[in-house]
Amino acid sequence: MLGLDVFLQPPHAGFILAAYGLSVATIAGLVGWIVVDHGRQTAILADLTKRGVTRRSAAKTEDPA
């Protein structure tokens, strides 16, 4: 039966652990980047909304009278 000991044998242990570590670090970095960028984009959109800028696709609320 193959278990964790197969992956941690001396010839390949360093490569496998490094590959997993690099993958985890890359994914964590991307998730962090997305979280920070989401906060920045939310702040930009809030500022635009506060200044009265709307989306082109938003329904017009002008009074036709």
C-alpha cells in the first residue's frame, strides 16, 4: 500500500516538498492580491458613486416632464 512514506523518500522528498510549498505560496499570494484589489476597487466605486457617477447601463431616473 502506498502512503506518505513513498513521497518522502530521500531522492524525491526535497523536490516534492519544494513544489508543494511553491504552489501553496503562489496560491496564497494570488488570494492576497485579490483581497487587496477587491478593497481598492470597492473604495474607487464608492468614491465614484459619492460623486454621482453612474454606470451607462443603469436605468435613467430623469423626469420626462
